[in-house]
Amino acid sequence: MSLSDTISLFFGLLFVLSFGYGNPKDLEALCSTCKQIIDNFDKGFEKTARKNFGGGNTAWEERKLSKYETSEIRLVEILEGVCESSSFECNHMVEEHEEHFETWWFKRKTKHPDLHKWFCIETINVCCPKGTFGPDCNSCVGGSERPCHGNGRCDGDGTRGGSGKCTCDPGYEGEFCLDCAERYYSEEKNDTFSLCKECHSSCTTCTGATNKDCSDCRDGYQEDDEEACIDIDECSRDPPPCKDKEYCSNTDGSYSCNVCDSRCAGCKGPGPGNCLTCAEGYKDEEGTCTDVDECELPDAVCTEENQECVNTNGSYKCQCARGYEKYDGVCVQQAGSDDRQEGPAEDSEDLKSENILTEHQDL
Ligand SMILES: *[C@@H]1O[C@H](CO)[C@@H](O)[C@H](O)[C@H]1NC(C)=O
Ligand SMILES: *[C@@H]1O[C@H](CO)[C@@H](O)[C@H](O)[C@H]1NC(C)=O
């Protein structure tokens, strides 16, 4: 026995052990493997058909091709393409049932053209017809015609696994998916049919589509004079719900607080145009809070000798003029500044930051 035989025997045993006496999920997996095989088989079938009907064939080629059409060579070519080489389950299933494919190919194809039905459902018994599930292909809850009454998914549908129970679509609940879930109302219902629609966003429970059909209002909504649920404007509450330097935005069913622009001391909205009052260092200019240029004020703010004023956002700073440096709290002529009158530009940045005498943050 070669090494590869040993390995495939080992995996074969492993396969039988893990899938042979399968739990419902493994049985579902077997069916999906089988479906994949049939899908790829159909693709291979088409591909080999196209490949060999190029046209312009001689009578001899016609005969040869029509022979190919039903030949074992073509079957083998198709089967070679149905599995990824890495898919153990797929290769195993094809190998195990190779003779079934041959039987179908040579003897059943005409009478049973649906290979999925013949192979997966009726021959190797890993799938069931649509709307049925489990070892004996019993009907799903709600019947095989419309499992779960069309409002859910039947567990194990179309496989030999599963429980046949329903997982309902959003809006539906109950064993049969005929009941409406919370925040949905019944638009139409009889013993076998149910249509549920979503309540208006202002309701918790309702009997119809509008905000007048609420049985109860959701949080953030209240009943108005006409018994309709309407949004509560939390922003107009007294006291207001946001902090001093925040503004309030009302939203459907709620509200939010956002920080004011830094140029405002208080505000009613975003940006410097919605300030109630301007922050220090800013002044109201046609409804917008704008930086005050302290350096341009009639009364000079930097009064020490050899100082210059630099305006900043909301403030200003006093620094030594070019060619001067801070020494003992005053601006003095830089040592050797005569030699380096037109010193390199990159130095001036360093000088500036070293030479700041006073920085006014809170004028
Ligand atoms: C239930 O309602 C659906 C949709 O209106 C209808 O097609 C069906 O015939 C009804 N069934 C019964 C039993 O009344
Ligand atoms: C001042 O603030 C504005 C907006 O926040 C910004 O674009 C600008 O660069 C700032 N100017 C200075 C000198 O920091």
C-alpha cells in the first residue's frame, strides 16, 4: 500500500466517522457538497459542449464529435472539473459514487435529466426536494409548498438534516411565522397567509401605518391633541438639556448636544455665526465672532522697548523685535548681530520662540 493510499484510507475513515452517522448539521453539509458538485457538473457539461461544436466539421468529425458527446471521455473530463483539489468532502463524494455518475451518463440521462434530483435526492439520499427536510424528507413547518408561510426559512430545507422549524423573517414571529413581531402590525391575515408591516417610527405598538395608529408612543414622543404620537422637542425644555458651551439639536425621538465654536462664549448652533456672545479676544462683526487684532488697537499693547506685537487667535503676544533677544527680562541687541545682519531665515523662527516675553492668553 502506497503512502497516498494510506493517507486517503485514513481520511476516508475520518470522513465516515465524522459524517457517516451525521448530526443534522453534517447532513446539511453533505447536501450542499452534492449541490456544488451538480452545479459544477452542469458547468462542465456546457463547457465541453461548446468546446466541441466549433462548426465547419467534416462528416468524419461530426461522427467523431457526436460520439464524444456521449462518451466516457467527456464524462471523465466533466468529473475532473467538479471539485477543487483542496475540497476533501467533494473529492470523496465524487470518488465514492463514481459508478452512479456512469450509470446516469449512459443509462438514465434521458429519462432523468435533472441530475440533482436523480443523484443527490433519489440515489445517494443526501438532499430532499424543496420544502422538505430530514432523513425522510418530511414537509417543513407550514407545508412544503410555502414553508413557514412564506415568512421565514425552514431549518434544513432541501437537505436530509435540519429540524424543519422556522426562523422567521424580520417582522414575523411564532412557530408558523404568521404573527407580527413587536413594532409591526397585521395588514392581512388568515390561516395560511400573513402580511405584517412596520409601525410608524413614533409607536411601540400599533394598529396601522401612521402616527395616529399608535397604541403606545415610543420614548421621546408624546401624544398631541389629536392622539397622534409626535416628537418631543427636548431642546426647548427648561432648563435646557445641554451644557453652557454646547448647543442643542433636536432629532426624531431624541436630541444631541454639540460643543460651540471656540469663538463663542455660548451659542445656538454651529460655527462663529451662531454665537450668543463672543469669547474673549473676539468681537461681533456683522453677526460673526471675529478675532480682535490687539496689535492694531489705538493703545499699543506691547509697550516695552524693542518689542513687537504678534496677533494670535483670541489673543496676542509680545516678542523681541528682529535682531534683539531676551536678556534679564528685557530685549537687548543680539550679540554679534552686526555680523549676521541678514542671517539665515530659518534662524528667525527659533529666535522668535525664544524671545517671547509675554504671552497673553486671557486678555
Ligand atoms: C388567505 O389570504 C391569501 C392572500 O389574500 C389568499 O391567497 C388565500 O386564498 C387565503 N386563504 C384562505 C384559506 O382564506
Ligand atoms: C485661527 O483660527 C482659524 C480657524 O480656527 C484658523 O484657520 C487659523 O489658522 C488660526 N490662525 C492662527 C494664527 O492660529
